[in-house]
Amino acid sequence: MSVSSGTTDLSSLIGTHLPYLRRYARALTGSQSSGDAYAAATLEAILQDRSVFEGGIGDKAALFKVYHTIWASSGSPVDIEASGMEARAQEHMAKLSPNTREALLLHSIEDFNVSEVAAIMNTDEEEVELLLKTARQEMEDAISGRVLIIEDEAIIAMDLEALVAEMGHRITGVARTHKEAVALGRKEQPDLILADIQLADNSSGIDAVNELLGEFGLMPVIFITAFPERLLTGERPEPAFLISKPYREDQVRSAVSQAMFFASTETLKG
């Protein structure tokens, strides 16, 4: 779609991809408010100059390219006011090799191919491949912890359990319902929760997670859903890490590594 026909077409074009830009921004900054501020700055920049959509890289990639230009120019990341988990997250991010986190998020979570990532980051494909390899290694080596899986489909639960264990993390349990999830969480507090949204007894994985967070405080959570846009409305606190079903193995690895690394502290259990 060309954006030259006016604001209406531009709004329609951006509206389709905006929830995913906000997801990327939130995962990159570790904060919904900070991520949304970057997304807003991206929209303002596009209103001033729409030429990026004429570059032949695709509408979604063009939108992310504008965001990335702003993000990179700000210092990746900017020094925001933060405390607690968010402050620690910023400290951990600063230890990563430059541009590795961005490349991994764009490729593994937002599903851009290497060529598109190169266009978004204004580099070449060889550099992107190196960044991806470095990011995976740095994050997987950074820390291990205890993971609670909330998933009612047995095959998916087994797959997730094998993947997470292979990465060096220990599984505290696999829950199929809200009640089971809360019981397992109370029995052994996890460092990370990997949760489906709709559970076996029609209970909510979101409610189970919120109950555990209410008892233990903040901890990283990854939600898995076939309808990610339902959680990306901007009307309430949103998860920083959200995987769409059907997922790929590299998406799970990327999200687990980043969630664990991003929120890790000296109190994480081995």
C-alpha cells in the first residue's frame, strides 16, 4: 500500500503493525511506558517523513526501520528513570554486545528474515548473522533458573519442558489449570513463568499468573497465545514477552533467554 494517498491510508497501514511494534519496543526497553514513548516518537517521525515506505522493504519492516533509527540515535537504550527490576534490567542490557538484543528480537520474536533485519538496522546480512549468534550465546550463558510451565496441551507442555531444560533451566512443574499453577508456584517459587492463556478447565492462565505475582512480586513471564493482539491493546499492563501460536523453537529459546536475562538478579536460584 502506498502512503501517498493520505493520512487515512497511513493510519490503516500503521494500525495493522502497531501492536507488534509496541511489543518489540516494550521487550527492548523493559517498560511498557518507555516502549510506548518510543513508538509514539516513531509515529511522529513518520508523519514528518513517509519516504521510508517507498524503499521496497515492506510496510512492517519500514515501520520498524523508523523506530530503530530513533532507538539507535538515543543510545540504545536511553537512560530512563527506573528502580527495582527495571533498573537491574537496564544494567544487564548494558552488558550485552551492541545491537545483539535488537537483532535477536527482530528475527526471533518479530519474525523478520535476516535480509529484513539488515534493512531495519541499516547493516548487512553477514553482520546480522554474527549479531544473532552472539546474542544467543551471551543470553544463554548469562544465567539459569527455575521455570514454571502453565500449559494444558500435553504435547506442547512436553515440548516446552524439553526446550527449557535443554537451555540449562530447571522445571519446577507443569500445570494444566489455574489451581494447579498456583499450587505449584507456592510449592516452589519460580524465577520465570511460561504460561498459556486458555487452560484445560477453561480457567485463565493470566489470572493464575496474576495471583502468583500478587504473592511473590514481580518476576518475568512469557505468555503463549494464538491471539497475541488481544493482549496488545494498550488499555492495561501488557506482557513484555508474548509468543504467538504456533511457535517456533527459536522463538521460545529467544524469549526465555531474554526474559531470564532481562529480569535476572543476584537472588535468582541455580
